[in-house]
Amino acid sequence: MLIAGNWKMYKGPGETREFCAAFAPPDGVDVVLCPPFGSLGAGVASGHTIYAQNVHWADEGAFTGEVSTKILLELGVRGAIVGHSERRQYFGETDETVARRTVAALGHGLKVIACVGESAEERESGQTELVLRLQVESVADAAGTHSNLVLAYEPVWAIGTGKTATPEIAQEAHALIKSLLDVPVLYGGSVKPENAEELLSQPGVDGALVGGASLDVESFTAICQAAARFHS
Ligand code: PGA
């Protein structure tokens, strides 16, 4: 099981150091923290496994506001999230750019968590399967089943809303995703200590991508402990 904490645009270096010093992940679960760019160095220095929240496909160049795999590797960062729905929604990320970021990062030895998920409108209009198919196939065509690749199913309507997918909805989506690309699939969207065990108990759920509840040491530790109970 993999539990990833996506801190989004929270926690500067000071708060990162504080969190990391207080956080002791349980045995039997892989845990990664994804601080914002300015806090990556502080995270790496703590000894915890650190991923970035995005990475560019070019080795270097005139790409203001972006960061390369080479820079991340030099910092000691081990992986990156790509294609988070907030990137897709607010920063023009497309299936094509997600695929390019994924391929470049994997090619340079970074681990990748590539995010997919349907919006509320897409689900209500019966397009969930189509949307997931397009998003996953774009990554699958570009990268295939790479051992450093993990997908995250994050229904957009469940992110930061307190609405969690039912275990049945998650399981159904995970099964579809795995039938298109056979890699581990994390669930993301309002994962909390209270619902983690139920979601993680689904056979197709291989871990979680946690936003809000990863900002607090106690709640993130509780989620990691729930995951550790499924270690076999
Ligand atoms: P949330 O965010 O847990 O706050 O819903 C999940 C995510 O965006 O990765």
C-alpha cells in the first residue's frame, strides 16, 4: 500500500520541518509527502520520502514557473504527482501534457502518481467511463505499465468537498482503470481517518492520495496506520 500526502499550496519550509519531525510512519506501508516546491528541500532533509506536485517534460529551457526532473533529482526528490485535477482545472493541464510529464519523469527515474477522475457533471451525465478511459489510455499509450508508475483515481466531486466516493463507486472505477492499465491505483478525494479503512479494504484500492487530512500529523498517521493493517 502507498499513502501519499498532497499538501497542495500549504506549509512553508518551517511548517514542513515541524510536521516531518513529528511524523513517524508505521511499518508495512509506503508513505510519501508532497510539499509545495519551496518546501521540497526541507522535506528531503527530514529523511522522509518526498515527491513534487508537478514536473515538466523538458530537461531545461525557457519554461517560467516549471521545474525539471533534473532539478528535482538534484534536490533528492523521488517522484512527482502529475495531472492533478486542480492542475487540469486551473492551469490548462491536458491529457497530452499529463502524458508528456509522465513519460519524462519515468524516463529520468522519478516515480509518478498520475491522476485521473471525472467531474460531477461528467458523472451525472453518464460519462464517467468515457472520461476515465480517455485519461487512462492517454497515459497508457505514452508510458505503458512502468514499474515506477501509479495512477490515482480522484473523482473531482470528492476532492476537498467532504464527499467521498462510496467503496463500491471507488472499486468500480478502480477495476475499470486497472483493465486499461495494470498498475497500482490509489484512491483520492476526502480520505479521512474515519473512512480510510473502508476504502482501503476494497480489492482494487492500492493506497490513497490524501489532501486535507495529510496536513495534520495525527490524522495522516491514522490513515497510514489503517493502510498498514492491510499489509500482507
Ligand atoms: P482531499 O484532496 O483529500 O482534500 O479531498 C485530495 C487530493 O486533491 O489529492
